[in-house]
Amino acid sequence: AQSVSQHNHHVILSEAASLELGCNYSYGGTVNLFWYVQYPGQHLQLLLKYFSGDPLVKGIKGFEAEFIKSKFSFNLRKPSVQWSDTAEYFCAVTRSNSGSRLTFGEGTQLTVNP
Amino acid sequence: ETGVTQTPRHLVMGMTNKKSLKCEQHLGHNAMYWYKQSAKKPLELMFVYNFKEQTENNSVPSRFSPECPNSSHLFLHLHTLQPEDSALYLCASSQGLAGVGTDTQYFGPGTRLTVL
């Protein structure tokens, strides 16, 4: 069974639309959560991460994510997307008892039309 | 960003060839990783090295052979690959905080491998 799930495989939006990409994980216990982005032709870059504390995490380029423990979710949001946000977005998780072993979701391809 | 570099960026090889992928990190990290990124599949962790010692082999076939001569360099030696091994191979590095899930990984641009 997939341990990290991203239910939306391809999302298409117009510029200025709001974005929410889903990420759910199936581990119990303490987890650390990450969102990475891969722009066309570029390497994976860290957008934001959550380890502890305030469950609403702000990252680069206006992105934020909210950790909801009861829902095992870590959804990525942006209030107003731009054409330059077109990329593939990956959610990833490490578990407290597995060190730095990152488990990735399948990825969501976001296309923003001008 | 040039923190983690990979060469070559593209590689085409036959099934009987032997080739190597190279990764170098300039971040002062102590842990390095190989991942495989295939179309429509999640990134798959292949190998983990921490302070030059292999700490994880995720059931990778022996036709993939990693080498980590020092904390800054990581190689993936390839021999007698199969067409299904065609993928993007990503290298990553992290500080190497063993057992700590907050050890953030930084990725290279990848090598696009095609096996004919």
C-alpha cells in the first residue's frame, strides 16, 4: 500500500486561481513532512518542511502547508498561482524511527495557464 | 544552485555496456543518496551512505553498484542494465544526522539514463 498519497495527479489552473494540493500519509507516530517542487528541466527543490510547532508552515514563493495530524494530511496551498508555478510537486515523509529515509508521493503535475 | 552536481546529465547505453554516474556535493554534508525516478512512479530510494559507509540498500539489483570514496562524492556503477532501468537517477545529500528524520535532503539535477 502506498504510504504517501497525492490524490491529484494533474491539476490545471488559470493564473490567479487558488491552489490546494493534497497529501496524505499512512504512518502512525511522529513524522516529518516535506514538499518539494521540480520545475521543468530543473532539480528537485525544497519548498517547505514541517517538523514540529505551528502546524501552518510557510515556504518559499508564497507557498504554505498545513499539518492536520487527525487527518494524516499535509496539504500544500497558494492563494494565487502564477504561470511560473507550473511544475511537478512532491510530498515526502520521514518517520521518527527511520532516520532520514524519505518516502515520496507520486507527485502532482501543476499546469498554470496564462 | 550548484550544491549538488551530477554528471553526465544524459546517458544512452546498451545492455552490455558499463558506465558510471557521478555525484558531487559542495554543501559539507556527510550523507549521500541515490534515487530512481521513473515515469508515473514515486521516487524510489536506492542507496544511502553516511560518513562513507553504506547504511541502506533498498533491495537494488546487483547490476547497480554504488561507491562512496569520500563524503563529497558518490558514484553509481552500471553494468548489464535492462531497458526497464531507463529512468532519471537522482543524487541527494544531507547533513547526515543519523537517525534524525529532520535531516533535510538536497537534490542534484539528475542523470537521464536510457538503456537500449
